[in-house]
Amino acid sequence: MDLSLAVWRKSTASQGQGQCVEVAVFSDGVAVRDGKHPGGPALAFTPAEWDAFLAGAKDGEFDRPT
């Protein structure tokens, strides 16, 4: 995944907050990075890994314990 060609996006809810995760979508996967440190490292995921993460988030797998 060539991150030099990435088009990074962040949630409109985080605009101006300074604390966000940015996402770039590629044909061969997804990359995420810390919006406060755009020159820092990014994590890359295959489409299957990203889909599994999203499914887990939707199912509440990552919710904070009550």
C-alpha cells in the first residue's frame, strides 16, 4: 500500500477537535493514522481485516464495560 498517494479523511464530527483518527481507503485495504501526527506511522489493514473490525464495532465488541 503506497501511503504517499493516500487521500486522508476524518469524521465531520471531529473537525476542529484536534483529536481524531484519519482513514485512507485503497483498493487493497484501509490505512489509519493519528490526525495529530500526520507524518507519523499509519496502520494498514486488508479489506477483510477492516470489515471484521467494522462488524465488531457495530456488534458492540469494543464498547466500554459498564
